[in-house]
Amino acid sequence: MKKREITFEMVTTKGGDMGETSLYNGERRRKDDLVMEVVGDLDELGAFLGVARAELFSAGKKQESDTIIEIQKTLFVIGGEVATPENDKLFKNISRMTEKHILFLEKEEKRLLKTTTIKPVFVTAGENSVSASVDVGRAVCRRAERHMVSLIRERGFTYLATGQRYLNRLSDLLFILARSLETL
């Protein structure tokens, strides 16, 4: 089977040169639209977690690396919900957030707390590069959640509530994960 190559024209469409971009359904939006802010935050969060995952994999921390890949996959699900209008015919075909996604985070949090001591003090990030990457991810996650809350409140996108709750739980998990990785 021949591998499909991406051409310059597929990457550099020039469609965004005037400050607009497309949603999943092709609808054009301003790049500073609140929907695009949330999508951008999720992308940035996934990228920081990717840095941490690469370091964890190299350090032989498979379970933590696997946890992060699951989170990254879920961020794509949230992004799909945000970037696909609820009234669009494509919406019924996208993956959706469920309580199962939130339960995964809670299970991982409990697992990590069994072996991680969290002192009741403010934390200065940067014990090592992997914990620092997770801490940056946590901060970006909180921003994504704030933008998601705005999207829900200002535009009535209540169907994003499970994704917002996921981001809230995720910032907690990332805090604990960063603390657990400080001794790497």
C-alpha cells in the first residue's frame, strides 16, 4: 500500500492568512473566537504532555507514559466536541465525552496518591524537566478549563459540561503526577 504524502498545499493553504480558520465541518471562524481559544489550549496542553510522555518513556516509566497517552487521546475527544457545532450533522458521528473518561482520571489519582506525599505548601515547579513539563501542562489545563467555562456560560454550550469537568479533574491529576515525578 502506497503511503499518502502531504503536499505543501495541504499544509500551507493560506486560508488563515486573514485571521480565520476552519472548524471540523468547514465553517470559518475568527482565530480569536472563544471556540478556537479552547481548541488552542487543548492543543498546547497535549503538546506539553507529549514532552513529559517522551521523557517518561525514555526513563522506563511505562505506566505514567500510558496514562499520559490516554489523556492526550481524550483531549482529542474534547477538541472534537468543541470544534464541531452541536447542530451540525457531523456532531452525531464524533466521539463523545463520558463519565468513563472522568473515572479514569480519578482512578489514576488514587493510584498515585498511594505512593506520593503531597505537602500542604505552595510548590515551586522545576525539580526536573519531566515534572516541570507536567506542571506547565497543569497550568495550561486550568486555562483551557477557564475558557471552556466561558464557552459554556456565554454561548450556552452545555453539551461541553463533561469535558469541562474532565479538565477540572485533569488539573488535579497533573498536580499529583508532577509531584510523583519530582524524584525521577
